[in-house]
Amino acid sequence: MAKVETMSLDEKLDMTLKAFELLDAGDRDGYSRLTRSIPMPPYLAMTAKKTMGADFLINGGWNLSEAEAEFGADWLNK
């Protein structure tokens, strides 16, 4: 299995703060793009898959790197 680059908590918090700055400035698209680039925690990704379906995650442009590292590359198709 390929090694996944992880993002530190500080990096995630920094990106979240930048995303809220974009939202405050009225840039909803920038906010959405930046928040979706932050790795979704595996437990949230699995919950989203179970409640909204794999297509929601696949088509949503979410960063699922941490979920793939925990559950395997094919976890959305299982």
C-alpha cells in the first residue's frame, strides 16, 4: 500500500481558519474548495458513506486520503 501524506492538526486548523476568512469575504466557492481539500476524518467519511452513499463522497471532491489509508483504497466500493 502506498504511503499517504498526512496533514498535521496545526495544518488542518490553519486551512480551516483560511477557509473561514474566505467565507467572511464572501468567497463561498473558495471556502468550499478549501474545506473539501482538508482530509476528512475516517469516521466521518464512513458515516457519510453509510448515510449519504459513496456517490456523495466520490462526486463531492472530498479529500478522502485518511479514510483510504485506514480502510484501504477500495473502501468506497465495498
